[in-house]
Amino acid sequence: MLMLKSGPLLAATNPSSGAPDSVLTGWPPAIMTAVSTTIGTGWTFDDAEFEATAISWENDDWAPISIHAYLQRWGEAAGAAEHEDLEKRLLENPPIRVPTVMLQGADDADNFPETSEGKERFFVNPYQIRVLRGVGHFIPREAPDEVLIAIRQLLSDTGASDVRPS
């Protein structure tokens, strides 16, 4: 995404070929409508719900902060200096010692399913990955029942089965 005086410019590429796919211009609501329907394939929302959410994008910091977050995550931008020690510790990949169920949307166009493969070595307790068909990036929104099943399984497996829904 590029910030222009008239607003951001988002150029999307085809994930298979890397070739340019589409270009959108405009302020965040126009771009977020396209992004949300692309990465959240099973996520539907009505106009009122979208407008209520769009308020959060109406500030000058939204686009630069969002862009920087992705660039840092991909190793293309430095993080905050005050977090440097923590970032170094995380790069050591300390073992994850809690039982884990990882839910991955099969149709996630932001985090492709293959980026979640081969992570078992980071877990010392039970680890399970579930790739959910027909689900994109917003798993709690698109597949809330699957999220609930995973949470209940983890509570049951860890002896916390006496926790009851409110």
C-alpha cells in the first residue's frame, strides 16, 4: 500500500503468479471492503456493520501503523527499540509448553495455509493443526463453532473441564 495525498493506493497481486491483479484507490473504507471480502472469504457483513467498523479507519495513523505492522512481521522493517530485548528472545523460538490447537483457514489469502505447516517442532505438549475448508482469515467470525470446539477440547484436555459457559 502506498500513501498518496488523495489517499492510499493498494496494489494486489495474484498469489500464484505474483502478477498484478488489481489496483484500488481511496480511503480505508473502500480498500477495507475489498480486503475484507478477499481474505475473509466466508465473512459476510451488512452495510450497517461495516460502517460501524469503518469508523476505526478514519484516522491518519491507521494506514501507516497497519503497513508497518506487516512489514515488521515480514522482517522488512525494524520494530520499536523498547521491545528489542523481547524480540531477540522470541527469535530463539522458546518451546511452547501448553497444549495447542491451531486453526487455519484453508482460503486465507493473507496467511496461506502452507505457512502453518511444519511447526510441530516448536511444541513440547500436544499440538494439532486444523485447516478449515471454506474459511478465510477471520476464523472466529467465519467459523465460530470450530473455535468453540477447539477451546472446549483444550479445556477438557488440560483438566479444566469444570469451567462452564456463562
